[in-house]
Amino acid sequence: MEAEKKVFVRKATGLVREIGPLTAIVIVLTNVIGLGWQKRLFQWSATGTPETQFFLGLPPIVMSFLIVGVIVLLTVWVFAILGAAMPRSGGGYVYISRLVHPFVGFIASWAEYFSIAVSYGMIGSAVFEAILIYAGIARWAVPSWVGDPWFLCLGGIVIVVIFGLLALMGVRMYALLLQVIFVIPLVITVFVYISMLAATPQAMAAGIQEVAGVAPEAFTQKAISLGMPSTATPYWDAVSAAAIGSYWAYIGFAASTFVAGEVKEATKNLPRTLFAANLFIIFLYVTISIICTRAATMVGKVGDYSFFSAYAWMSYGPKGNVLSQVSATMPKAWMPNIAAFSAYGLGWGALVTLIPFFAALWVMNDIPPFILTSSRILFAMAFDRVMPERLADVSERWHSPVTAIFVTMLVAFLGSVSESNIIAGWPVLGAYFNADACVAWTDIWDTLFFLLSCVAAVFFVMTLRGRNIYEKSAYKPSKTVIGTVGLIATLGNIYLLYLVANGYRVAEPWIATLILLVSAALVYYYYKGKGSRVGVDYTTIYAEIPPE
């Protein structure tokens, strides 16, 4: 009994299984579908690639959504298997620390924790950015100070605090909140689909004329005169580059595994809900991108290009945002803008008033699962006694890790500072704390974490410890299948890491990553040494799955 007491201070985590299958699906959907998918189609189509080179008529980013989607599904399968075998809060931290090595699990999860927590703050500020972007096209009168960096920063912090305080009240209440702010933009999405499916060349031309005051051909001609053809990237090279953007848009695909300790009948529900959610996400990304491309390529055709390529290139190309050279009222290229052009041209102006809600609520949807997932990583590491034990404290009333949530709120403030670009002009710090830098951080840290989680699946069937866990699992395909899929998923994630490394050739994100990993090592060995001095048996801790 004495040895058991030294391993885990509590017989139970204090977390309660209150998340049903529907909420588990919504957690994944809302974590993934947010800011990126609304602009990735155009952001990664600013390559000058002639549209006559599009394979099957698909822009490079749409093809990358399909290719990266396959890698995502393989990785999801890995998380489904490991989550069913070890349905505990902390997700990949538990898998990597128990199957690969405790130190590897800690540093990988430390990186993933900061990736999610910083993104939490970034999204808080991005909510206001989305409103500002779409206010003009919906003809809302929004004060100019909404776009001021100070407002974006403080507004983001306020949103972080509000959702953090709500998270303290437990997952049951949070589940209701998630479902409400998920259903509203989902319904509006149906109308966005309808608007773009109903688009005609006449409607698109009329809508662009109404918003920009010029014909769509004016944008194509200007982009060509500014040198768009000279920047042309070969199609498959553009697909590889776009994989970075599509991967970023898929991040969060395993969100529910981080709260597996609170999912009802997790051994059955985690695999089902993970696949259901991610198949829907891939379907959404691919189909809405295709119909958006169809609508935008209907007009403005000049040579090998159309309004679609010109709009993307003039918004995100090498010369930056040069749309004002054609129209002072044309917003940067985001997918909902195409729906708005079509709606105006079809005489459906009332639909356009819904566009800002569509944009802002899909972005805001990210926030609840971000605070849930990141705080549970912190909780899991503290429960294993390699972080301050207080971070594993759970409210007896609300069954939520109170201290972990508070700390995560503070870390998230860094994201709001970065997204607002409030210190982007500062010496040294400005190079690290800006919106682009933070996106680079999260890409690198996420890729490292998911790569090592896939490695854990290979170890699951190769090591004695893994085989012991496998034998007790309620959901266990053959070892050969697990090992094969785990290996393929590992190779797929190595490919993604290569693309990320190739895409971020500046020093700052890699220096930030080195600092983060060194800090993780210092924290891990400090608390492990502290625990060992009072008799904590870490060998036994990492040989066991944490209690319920």
C-alpha cells in the first residue's frame, strides 16, 4: 500500500465522464473548423499557377486538402486505437510517455500545450479581425478602432478570460455552450453553400461590380500587368507548398482524445466520433473549396487566369495586398466573400448580412475546445508529478482542473499579443511575437507532437509494455494492422514535418522551438528530481495508465 500511495496521491483524477458522443464530435469539429479554412483557399492560391495546369480542375490547395486529409485520417486512426486503449485525459501525452519514453512524452506535450494555449489567445483576437473583414462587405458600420492593435489585443484577452471562466464550470455546461455556438454557423454554412452553388457568371460579375465598383476582368488584367505570370509555381510544387496551409487548417483533429478521461464509454465512443468528425471536416473543406473555385473562375477570364487567381494573388501574393490599385472597397480574398458576391448578384442581399456571423462564430468556435484540450495536457503532466501538483487540482463542484485552466488563460495572453501585432515593431521581441511567427510556432510544435504520437503506435505493438496495454484494450485490431498503419502515419507526418521545415526557413520559429524544448527539459528534470526526493516512484508511474 505504501508504494501505491507514492505513485499516485489520489485514487481517482476527480474528472467525471460527462461528454457524450455528440459533444465529442462537436469538440473536434469546432477545434478544427475555424479561421484557416475561410482564407486558405485563396492564401495558398497566390502562386500564379496557370489555371490550365490545375489537375482535374482542382487548385493546388484543394488537392492538398485531399492528400493531407489522407495523412490526417491515418493519424486519427492511430489516436483512435491508442485512445481506446488508454482513455485518459492528456491524450498524446499519455500515449508517448507510456509507450516511447516519459521524457519524450513530456517535451512533445509541452510543445503541444503551448501550441494550443497560444492559439487560444490568437483566436480570441481573430474574432474581431473576422468581424472587421466582413463588416464592409455586409455594409455594417464598424468603428475604425476595432482594427487597432490595442483593441485587438485587449479584446482577445477579454474573450480568453470569459471562455476560461466558463470552462471552470465543467464540461457539462461547456458542452451546451459548444453545441449552441456550433449550430448557428453550421446553419449559415448551408446558405453559403446554396449561394455559391447558385452562382452564375452574370450574378458573379454583378456582385463583384456592386462591391468593388469595377468588373472582375479589371482584377485579372491588373494582376497580369503586375507580374502574376512571372511568379508562376508549377502545379505539384504548389500542392506541396499548400500542404502547410491545409495541415494548419486540419489541426485539432484529435481534440477529443485530450479530454478522453471525461468521455462516456470512451473505449467505444472515441474511435467512432473521431472518424465521424474528421470525415465530415474533409468533406466540408473539399466540397466548399470546389464550389467556391467554380464560382470565382466563372468570371474575369484573361488568358490562363480568371478572377479566382487574380483575387488570390492580389491579396496574398509577393507584392502583398494590392487590391486598392483596382478598388478601394474590395476586401481581401476569403471564401465567404465569394458567397457574398453571388448573393448580391442574385438579389439575395439579406444573406450577406449573415456573413459576418458566419465568419466570427466559426472562429469563436475554436475557443471552447482549445481551453479544454490544453488545460487537460497540463493536468495530466501534473497528475504524473512532473509539474506542480496544484495544476492537477480538480474542483469538487464542477469537476474541472481549476488551476490548469487559470494558467492556460495566462499563457493564452501571449497569443492575443502576437495576433494583434501590438509589439511587432519592437526590436528582437517583435520578430517572435507577431501573428506570422505564432502560426509558424504552432505548425512546428503540432507536427512534432503528432509525429511522436504515431511513433507511439508503432511501439504499442513492438514493446512488452505496449503489448501488455494492448491485451487489456477493448478495441484492438491485429498487431500487424496497428503496426503497419502506425508506420505509414509516421512516414506521413515525417513528410509534413519536412514540408513545414522547408516552408519556414527563417531562424525565429526554430530558435523559439529550441528555447521551448530546453525549458521543457529543465522543468521535467526539476520536478522529477523533486518528486524522487520525497519518494515518488516514477518507474511505476510511467509503467501504468493513470487512474480514472
